[in-house]
Amino acid sequence: MLEANIEIPKLLPAMTLRGVVLFPSAMMPLRIFEERYRQMLDDILSENRMFAIVREREDVSDEEAKMEPPYQVATAGLVRISKQHDDGTSFVLLQGLHRVRIQSVSQEEPYRILEVEPLNTVIEETVPQIRSNLVEGLKQNAELQGLVTNEILDMLTPLEDTSAFVDLAAHHICRDTDFKQEMLEEESLHQRAKMLTELLKVENEKLSFLKQSFGEMGEDEIDIN
């Protein structure tokens, strides 16, 4: 959900990164060291403190890769913390604000600026039930000692905004970048929650099988190298 009083500008500076997906509401630490991004940071800190994190396409030719082709859906973020070091690099803590759809690349030098439009989430009447199913999957994963920790559950449980709940859950437990990008591009909140629930179901079934299998084995049967 877009924060109150924060409007996403039509022209938005961007970092285009391989293998990186930022979700709204999530926090992402970044080390700013390239000259183009140092200048970008200087510029945005004196303005609205916003830039986008865009995943770079990797399914392209070597020649196309030089152009850093972006996926069409990205996330606008707000710089919450910025600390410059003596060597000119900076530590930045960026908070995801809102999904955006890229209309065009408006500028490449000295850094990339995108023309974007906000991509709003479609919230269906079925959301309460699908959230309930997701919560059960998360709790089971924590009990099975999967990727979900008690700390993650404590962070997610108080959230009333189901869109933020789903996005933060995806940010913390999804490891596959293609899957994360697919979730980022999905406009339906019901579908996003369903995708995550199904991912957890598969993972929990694997963990349950392993737990049962090892539980049936004696200590002398387990070969530890």
C-alpha cells in the first residue's frame, strides 16, 4: 500500500541489478559505490529521496546485456538511512514503497531515469481466507524449522495490511529470483498469496518427509561426513 502523502513521481531514477527483487514494505540494505549511483544518490537526497530497484533481464544475448535491459515491473523505494563513508561509498537502507510499471527509459546518462506509472494491487473478497491459509503454512514451516523463523512470524502477525503481509513474507522466505519477480508482477493479491501458500506447501511436504525419514532411522544408520 502506498504510504500516505507519498506520491510516486512519473520520472524515477533507478538502479538496475541482476538477481535482485525488492518488494513494497521490505527494507533493502545497499552499498553505493559506482560513480553513476553516487551521483544519483546525491541528487535524490536533495529532492524526494526516491529511486527504483529494477531487476535486470538475464535471458538476453551478450550484446543486449550491455544495455542492462530491465523487467517491466519494479519497485519504487524511499531512502530511510544514508551514511557516506570516507572513501566516497555510501550505505543506504531503502524501503520499498510501491510497485511500478516501466513505460520507457527516459535517460541513461549520468544514471538511468525511468518513466513509470504506479501498479496498484487488486484486492478481492477472498483475501481473508487466503491469508488464513498462508498463516497456517508459515506456522507449519516454522515448526518444521524451515526458512520461517519465530522472528519473522512476530514481525508479520501484527500487520493488518494483507498486501504488506504477503509482500514481506515473500521478501523474507522466497529464494528463487524468478519466482519473486513473478510475484512482484502479479496484480491480484489473492493470486500472490496463493502462489506463496503453494510454495510453502511444497516446502513443508519436503521438510515433513525428511523429518519422518530421519526420525525412523537409528543413529548408527545416519552417515555424517
